[in-house]
Amino acid sequence: MDVGAVSRSFPQLSNQETAELLSKNGFKWTELCFSQTDSNYWVYNGRSDMNELTNEESIKIVETYRNIGIEVSAIGAFTNLLETDEKEEEKNLSYFERLIEIASINKIPYVSTECGFIPGKRGVNADTYEANFHRILENVKHLSIKAEQYNVSIAIEPCVLDIIPSAKRMVDFINQVGSDRVKVLLDPANLIANNSEVDMFSYLSNHIAYFHGKDRKVNDTYGRAIGDGDINWPLFLHLYHKYTENVPFIMEYVNIDNFCEIRDRVIHFDEMALFQFK
């Protein structure tokens, strides 16, 4: 089974060093977050000043990976689409739109994001839920129009901690946006507390752009490396091959010291799937 790793797993390396490390160890894909020492623009749940990231520089970075066989499956934005300050919200959307433009220039199919959150108020809050859901719905509708113009799609990562906390809710959201440009970044660790492995594919298989590979205990707040949580990986990978063969599977929550070890766990679980589900 082919495996990838997110570029932000290696923040101590340049893009060239990251690409070479992935290539020499047999990795196929990456989610590019402009998080390396020579392109340090990535801010989780926020944005950065990307004035120095010209179109020409973005092309140079992307080609660094492609030239040695690493496919750039997506650009990771992960900004806050629930920002309530209108000026900050506008800046976040402009940041996202710029990444859509960069993806289009480089023929990268997806720009990905979580829902975003207000620090200290993450999750479903009854007093603000309807307003927040309307806000993200309108923001994604706006971004989907931009994505259509640039021939790019938006990959949204639902999570039990966020305003789109389940596979069914994600399908509902896609239907309400009403655009083929809205896809799913499926991270099973983010849904395992609300959905079984079968549920995830039942609801989402027709909408999946790519996968994040990480694990989680059902009562944990944060994720873990694959194999350290409660996901039934042989079952999950059986369903992966059944419904989404060759869709990029890109590991998260790995680092420069363990990324090959965790990759080998994936391969082991994949072999178990072939044996268990003949």
C-alpha cells in the first residue's frame, strides 16, 4: 500500500530535504503546508503574511517534490472559517483564496481545512451553534465559487471536536453548500468517537479527496500515531481498498524519528486486512 506524510511533520527541514527524505524512504504523497525552513508560512487555525510567496516561488517549491516523485495531493490551509470578527474573517478568506490560486497555478487538486474554532470555545455550543453553522456554510459557499473559478476543490476535515462532528453531518453540509467543489478530507481519528469505520465509508466514500492517517482513543481530545488508538485498522484499510483504492493516504502525527516505523504499521495492518477479509 502506498503511503504519504504531511510536510509539516518535518519543520526542521527545507523543502528539498523533506522531499528527499520522503522519496528515499518510498513515500508517494504529501500534503504541502508551506511549513519548512525555507517556506515558513503555515499557522494552524490562523493565517500568515504570504507576500513573499510569489507564484514563481510556489512553483519552485512544488516542483522540488514532483521532480523526485512525490505527488503534492493538497495544500493545507487549516485557517479559521468560524472567525466572528468580520475584518479578521475577511483576511482569513483572502488567505484561503490565495492558497486556492497557488493550488491552481500548480495544478494541485485540493486546498484543505478544518472548520476552525475560536480558542476556548471549540466544539458545539448551544448558544452559538446556529449562527456559527450559518457562518461556515456561507464562507464555504463563497470559497466554493472561487474554487470553481480556479478549477480547484476544497477538502474539509470534519471532527468530533468541531461544528461538523460526524460523517452524516458532513454529508448534510456538502448538500447544503450545493457545490461539487466541496470534498472531504477523511481523518478516521477525528470521527471514531461518533462513527464506526463502516459508517465513515457509508456516508463519505463518494466525497473523499484524500485521507489523514492518524489514530485516537475514543475519549481522547487529541490524536495519536496509527496503532496507538482504537481504530480497527485492518477493517478500515479493507474498506479503503473496497471503496477508495488509490486515494492518497497521508500520515499525520509522525515525526522525523518515527515516520518510517509508523508507515510500517500501516503496511502491517494492510497485510492483516488482506488476510482477514479474503
